[in-house]
Amino acid sequence: MKKLRCGVAILLVLTLLTPIYITAINFDFDDIDAADFDEYNICERNCEYVDVEEETVQQNNLRRFYNFVREKITGKPPIGSGNPFVAVMEDENNEKREYIKWVDFKVTQTALEAAFNLDVGSYGDEVHLCWIELLAYLGAKYGGDFAKYRHKDLSAIVARLNDGETIGEITAKMKHYNYYLKAYTAVLSGFVGTHRVQVRNSAGDMEWQERYGLKAFHPLADGFGYSHYDDFGAGRNYGYRRKHLGHDMFGATGTPIIAVESGIVEELGWNRFGGWRVGIRSFCGERYHYYAHLRKNRPFHTDLVEVGQVIKAGDVIGYMGHTGYSNTENVNNIKETHLHYGLQLIFDPSQKEGNNQIWIDLLAITNFLEKNRSKVYRVTETKEFYRVFDFAEDCLDERDELVN
């Protein structure tokens, strides 16, 4: 007991006196659980992806220990407001700009489903639960590791929100909540909202129906089988050694490929790695959807004609194949027929190309989108597939108004 009291006394003295000494040490500690304290290596994992001259993150065990004690025992935040996930750059006018430099999206399908159901189920209620805010709260609580997800944690914050607390009040002391909110908003903001879809009425005629819910689509058309597994980060060596930054879905040649989200065609044509590919940027600019290895000879839908074209979520944009791994166009050098679907996050123009790119693991998202697969039909004469039920949303209407 005497030793315990001495230990507590030493920690208190460190808490009160060490700030004067410790502020000279340059290290920013991330908000993590005690169980992960010895194993977490956030600095190495993130700094290697960004080249920021001003930002040098130096690991220092004394600073780590001090901040850990300060935050976990006294409740005071770590000294220094820096975040290893955030880059600070100076532009040509010497003005600083701050943006997220890395996102490790580990939200599970179970958590996505639970938060989504709460959001849709509460739409129109006095307290509308935002699924992205719920997931950001959990992300901040778990340090982004959703292997720790427990439904009781989600139920607890929902109860507090329904009792009148605001999300701002609940997350006020969560250092990295705003980071997770921005990161998860970048991933998911185009997935849920108000939209209009065609449905068949009792007479068999088409009519429009207003809805609130999932408006993003699975990347493969309804009725077409496929297989997949979590291959994100697997090794690739064509051209040079690199990581696989996408999600592969294996199926039959000619399977219709579907636009997951509405947006603008940014890339269209041949790439020596991806073969025939399409790149579609979301209207908000933060998401870039990449569809690669499309079919030889007939890669694209005939309605997909040019860069700059507006695409609706759920449209057929092309057909599955196995082109790529060649400097020569229209070559099948990929062994198995599959779609490579990738999702890049872009918080700053510097992240579009080069070593600063952010791509995320899409296994949980593609499984989640399984509930919304676009139904298609085939025109025999042209052999093209088209969607059965049309789709509309406000961002598309706004684009039409600008054009007209």
C-alpha cells in the first residue's frame, strides 16, 4: 500500500510539474485505448504516406508516457493539439492549409447496418439520428478499430441523444471526434438521403416515389453472381511492387457494372494497369470511384461517351472483363475475369496523384450495398443492358438547372 501511495504521488507531481520540461519535446500523441498503448504505431504507419516538410513527428517514450498519464488519469488532454492524421501545408502565398492525410476505414458491415437503420428509422422524428455522426462517435471511442464494436455502445449514445443531449455536448471531450466525422463524411456522405425512384404501381405502370434512405448502389447489377474476399493491401508486382488498393469482385465476362454514386466522369479509356477503366468523381469532389479491367472490345456502355459527362447512381456504365497489365490497348492480360472497384478520398488537390493518395478497404461497404442492386434488362438488338427503374436526386436536378 505504501508503494502504491508513493507511485500515485509521483504521477501527480509529474502531472503538475512536467509540462514546463516536456513542451520542448516534439511529439503528438493520438487518442488510443490503454490496451493498445504499447502496440500502436501510428507515426510510422501514417508519415510514410505524406511528404510534409514542416511536419516532423518524432516518437518519444517519455512524452508518450506523460500524455498517457495526463489524459487517462487526470482527464486533461495531451499537450499539443497536433494530429498525426492531419497535414499542414503552406501554399505559394505562405498561407497554411490543413487537410486529412490518411484514413484507415475499418467500420464493419454490422456497424454500418446498425447506424444506417437508426438513421432511416428516425427520419421525420423529433430527434433524427445521423448515421455518420454515430459512426464517428464510435470511431473516436475505439480509435478507429471497429473490431471493438459493441451494440451497447451505440445504444448508449442513442439513448443520450433521445434524452435531449446534442452530439456536440456528447463528443466535446473526444479529441479526435472531428477527425472521424470528416473522414467518415468523406466516405459515406453520398450514400444516404432523399431521392426519387421509379416503381411499378398496382396497374403495372411506372410512377415516381419520394424516398429517404440508401441512394448508393452496389457496383454489380442485380441478378449477376460474383465472389469476393478482403484483398485490400495484398501485394502486386506488375510494373513495380505495390499494394492492391481496391476491391476485386469475380464474375462472368459481360456482367453489367453499375455506378455506385452519381457524379462526373473524370477518366475514361485505357490504363496499362487497369485496362479499360472508368473514373467518376462525386459532385462534392471528395470521392473518386474507380472501375477497372472492363471487357475487351465492348468495355463501356454506349451511353458513356466522354469525360465530363454526368452519371446517375445505378446507371450501367460498362461490362466486366479482364483487360489490363499491358501498354497495348484492348489486351486481356489479367488471369481472372473481375471488376476492380476502388474508392479514393481527396481532401486536397495534392492527393489526387502521387504518393499522397488515400484509398480505402471496401469489403464492408460492398457487402452493405448488397441491399441496393440496380435491376437491369437487355436489349437483344444492341446487346446493351439498361436500368429498369430510373432514379433522381437533388444534386442531379441542380446540375440540370446549371446546364439549362
